[in-house]
Amino acid sequence: MTTPTPAGSAEAARAADRPRRLHSDSGLPDRLFRGTARAGGGLVLAVMLLVGGFLLYQAWQALRRAGFSFLTTAQWDPDAGHFGIAAVLTGTILIALVAVVFAVPLATGTALYISEYAPQRLRRTLVSVIDLMAAVPSVVYGLWGLFFLQGKVIGLARWLSTYFGWFPPFKVDGADPHDPLATATVYTASTFVAGMVVAMMVTPIICSIMREVFSQAPVGEREGAFALGATRWGMVRAVVLPFGAGGMIGGTMLGLGRALGETIGVYLVISPVFAVQWHVLQSGTSSVSSLIALRYGEASSFGMSALMAAGLALFLMTLVVNFAASSIVARSRSGATAE
């Protein structure tokens, strides 16, 4: 038996002081779950890439011919070589912005009432009703907007045009605000009406996200605000709203992403025009999704490629908005708490 040398002893001591890597066997169920989760995430990413690749492949013929003018041309006549999405892209953005303007205050007030003020029994009922609103088909909202809402908002549109017509988006060409017998058709089938219809569709989505964010506000901070003498509204203003600010922005942007791609509800309400229409109260507008629904059945081979290019632009725009919303939610206090 050999006696270890001092050098060998020092080396053994250093080896003993080294941190060892710990290996834990999580078991077969955990490994299966981890593999399934990774496969699901990878499948979603693969489907998105395949959708984008398919749209790019189908749209390449039209994009190659149109070039950058595809984004700046308002006309839509692919077979004559004059086509672009400037008009429909403008209409899409304006409809989505009008929808957000109406949906965000309504969703915020509803979410605050459910999470902070409503009794427990009424809270469950309201949550169920809002979730059911999100499941209503868009064609139902479109029919409601066409036959009921449109006639009810003509007075509001006329009032806005009369007193705020100096603001360019509220100006209506061909309308005489001083003539009570003037035709009201100039106020129908407008961006304003379509935006209100879309607002009813996206409000449940925005409200659900805000409600979840508000409910995660720290209990200690809530009780601390009450202990300092704050009223319930003071607590909401000082604790709940600052905590949920990131979630509110993210929920709004997710609702905006849904509004950008709405098709049937908008298609039933609007009167399509292929010109850049900045006047939100005036009859006539268009959107990328309604353009595809309108021209799909009669499109030639090249026209189909142009429609695919329009769909690709809408796909990329919606993707950017949704990724931005997810990033904002993840960086907020509520997103950090949820993780």
C-alpha cells in the first residue's frame, strides 16, 4: 500500500472542492410531458412558417411585377397591371383604430368592475357572458351592425361631422350640416360603423386579458393601500392600474391584431371603394380581408397571386402586432408575476 504524496493530496483536495454537477432523473412522465410541450411549440412555429412560406410562394409573381408600388398604389386591377394595397391597408388600419378607441374603455371598465367591485355570484355570471360573447360568430355581429347599429349611429356621425368637421378624419364630403333634410346615406357603410362592429368583437378578448391581469395585483399592496386610508378607487388607481399597465397595453394590441384581420363583419357593413379614404364618417371604405373576400371568386391566375400578396401583407402586420403585444406583456410586472 502506497502513501499518497503531498502533491497528490493537494490534487485530491482540489478535486473534492470542485462543484459537482447534479443529475436528477425526473422520471418518464416528466420527460414525456417535456417532449410533448416542445413538440407542440415546434409544431406551432412550423405551421406559421409554412403559412408564411406558402403565401410568399403564391404571391411572388405579383410582388415581382409590382415591386415597391404594391404598397403605394390605391387601384386594384391586377389584370391591367395596376394594383396595390395602399387604399385597403389604410382602411384596415383606420377600422382597427376606431375599434380600439371604442373597445378599450369598455373593456377596461368591465374588467375593473368584474375584478374589483362585482359580488362573487354576479362576477361568475359576467365572466361567462363575456366568454360567450367571444364565441359569437362574426357574421352575427356583421348582421347586427348592418340592420340595427348602422341606423342608430347616423345621428352621432352627423353631430361629429357638424361640430368637429374641421378635424380632417371627421369631415364628410357632400354633406350639408345645416340642411335637416339632407340625405343620411353619406354616413352609412363607413369606417366608423365598421369600427364599432369590430369593437364589439374584440372587447371580450381585451376584457378577458385585462381581468386576468388585474386579478394578479399583489394582495399585500392592496391591503397596504387600504391601511393608509385609500378608498377602493384610490387603491385601484394606485395599485391595480399601475400593476396591470403592461397587460392593458398587451391586451389592447392583441385586440388590435384581431381587428386587423376581421373579414365577414366588415364585409357585410362597408361599401367597398378602392381609394385612400381618410374620412372615417363618410360612406365607403375597404380592408385587406374584405378585398380578398370580394375578389376571390372572380380572380384570374395573376389576380389570385395579387390577392395572396395582400394576404401576406396582412399576415406579417398581424404577426408583428401580436409579437409586440406578447413582448410588452412579458416585460410588465403582471407578466413577470404570471411566469
